[in-house]
Amino acid sequence: MEEMQAEAFAPGLLPAHLGMSLDRCGDGSAVVCLPFRAEHRQHLGVLQGGVIATLIDVAMAWAVTSSIHPRLAPTVDLHVQYLRPVVDSDLACEAVVVRAGRSVVTTRAEVTTTEGTLVAVGIGSFLVR
């Protein structure tokens, strides 16, 4: 699993390009961190929503992977609720598996700033292959 994690966050892939790092992963949960970068902003100066959605998707995928490894499970559904705008704050996303069925795994996630402010939540489904 460690080799798989190193490959997924290797230079040239999207998580590394955005600056993400896998802080914790195991037993159906994962924490992925994202340091704030000026290039993550949209034209109004706040963090672009797609960056947050990607953070949620990556964290959920690792929570799923930790519960069904070595099988794979691509995202089939992702819902994100944005609760607060983010300006100049590092983020952490904690994702957990809610239910791991034979063919679909359901997850939930929370994105918080380093100060502990909840900025987004997500729910996702992953197809077990």
C-alpha cells in the first residue's frame, strides 16, 4: 500500500501538482492535506471550488482504498456542499467509509482549515472492481 501511495502522489500527477499530501490512511479513513497556494484562487480571490472538490475526492478514494485494498474503486458519484469561502488557509480533508458493500462503497468527508473551521462537506460513492 505504501508503494501505491507514493505512486499516487508522485510529481507530475494532479495531487502533487496541487501540493496535496496523504497525512493518514488506514482502516477506512484518510486525511489529505492541501497547503494554500495563490494559484488555487479564482478571480474573486477565494479558493476555487474545484480544488476543494478534488481534495474531497482524493481523500475519499484513499479511505476507500484502505478498506478494500487491493481492489480498485473509481468514483461514480460525488456531492460537495461549500459552507464558507477559503482565503489564504491550508486545508485538511478527513474522509471515512460509511458503508462498504460488495459493489459500492459510500463515504463522507469534511474539509477544515488549520484553525478548525469547517468549509465544505462531501458524500461520495465508489464502484468496487
